[in-house]
Amino acid sequence: MAALEVPRDVLRVTGPDAERYLQGQLSQDLNRLGERSWAWSLVLQPQGRLVAFVRVYRAGATEFLLDTDAGTGPALTERLLRFKLRTKADVEQLAWRAVAVRGPGAVNALPGESAHSPGRRQGAGEQVAVAVPFAWHSLIGYDLLGPAPAAPNGAVAVSPEAYEAARIEAGFPRHGAELDERTIPAEAGLVEVAVSFTKGCYTGQELVARIDARGSHVPRHLRGLMLEGPAEPGARLYEAPGGKEVGTLTSVAPSPRLGWVGLGYVRRGTEPGQAVYLGAGSRSQRGLVQLLPFGTPAP
């Protein structure tokens, strides 16, 4: 198994109304979430666009942890506090860090009981953490969240560059790259894993439900890209060198297994296996559109 520190923001929501309040703010059904269980979820603007893609972890009957990509915590905190009227629940961003532990061996090594009761305060010299499972296609393991988490014994340290390649191959979207305040969840493939269609109402539900009722037809989709060489995130994608623009590259990394790989949004109608081009003329680079995760066969 491999380990490295990853940048994450962690929020704690506690209080007698915490579950009822979050049930009306998150896209996931928290009533079905048992203690020490987790789920992917969305926190949306009232218009249905994304505020944060989060992992919600039920630490107790009245206590939840929400973790998301670093830099997203302040906007998530502001959004949750904005709708917290006459509600007995506290929302705070914690000064916590995260250590990611990944690989099939990590699943078997997942601590059976948390080393930390999130409601406790850290004492002098106390090293505490909560272990929260992680699963996104082939990228599996767990994260240790706490004030000073440490990699477990036997874990091999990996570089951020190696983890970025694994993230891209798995198609796991990241705030600041694939996700921002303009993102419609269906574009990034978040609805299937992070939305319950059987729970009650939540803020931003209308757009998600309307798109789902229309067959999830959105103007663009997040796809993988097999590239000929290095490229810069933000590069435009074209149907031919100098031709019509069909998308944007959002992430890129060298994969030891596949060569240069990327993530990007492509317009609806740009099919898996289709060639796209970065740049124009003799300096253009060819890429092949892939379904996510990489290696998924085209229909």
C-alpha cells in the first residue's frame, strides 16, 4: 500500500439538529448513513451548480465530518452557515490534515475502529485521527484525517506526481481543476455516486432532478484523454488542427502505465475513441477521448 499527505479541508457539523439540517442541504440521504459510515455527496447552490463535492462521514448520532479539496472549505462553510437559521447545529472548519493510504492492501489494513472520537478535543501531545474509507473506481483505500495524522507502518511513500497520475486514470475530479462554482454535477459524473433520488428535498435539487428526467443530457462531459506528450491544463481541444473547438484540458500527468494522460471536458457528441487536437498547425498534439476510468470499453 502507498501513502502520502493530500490537501483536504475538513468541517465538523455537530448538534441535536445536525442530521436534520444536513439532510436538507446535502444531496445524499443521511438517514441511511450509520455510525462510522460514509458517502460521497454534493452541496449545491440554490440554482443547482456546485459549491462542494464532499465526503460525509457520520461520526456519531449528532456529529458529522465533511471533507473536501483544500481551498474549498471556506466557501462550503459560508454556504452551510447561510442557510442555518434557527437550527441547533454548529459548523466549524477544523485545522486538520489528511494522509491518503491507497491500494488493495490498504483496504485490508483499514483500522476496524477509529483511533479518534471526533467529539474529543486533542490533548497535549495526543496524536489522533479518524480513518475514513475512500473508493473511486480502481482508486481505493482510506484517508486518515486529524490534527497530525501519520502514515501507517509498512506504507510506501509516493510522490504527489504519482498520485496525480493515479487520480487521472481513475477519473476522480478535483476542485480547482475539474470542479468549480460553474460545474453542473452531471457534467462531471457526480450524480450517480453522490445523489439520492429517494430522499426528501434539498437545496439545489431542482436542476439535478430536471437533468436526470431528461436523460442527463448536458452540453459537455468529463472524459479521459490519451496524449502524445506533455500539455498544460487549460489548453483548448479542437476537432481538427485549427478546427472547431470541442473542449478544454483540465489535468495532465505522466502515467507509468499509459504514458501521458489527461482529464478534460468535451462537448456532447465528441465520442470515446475520437481524436481531438491541442493547438494548431504543425505544433498541434493529438489526443484520444476515453471513457472514465481509463480502460473502460467504449459502448
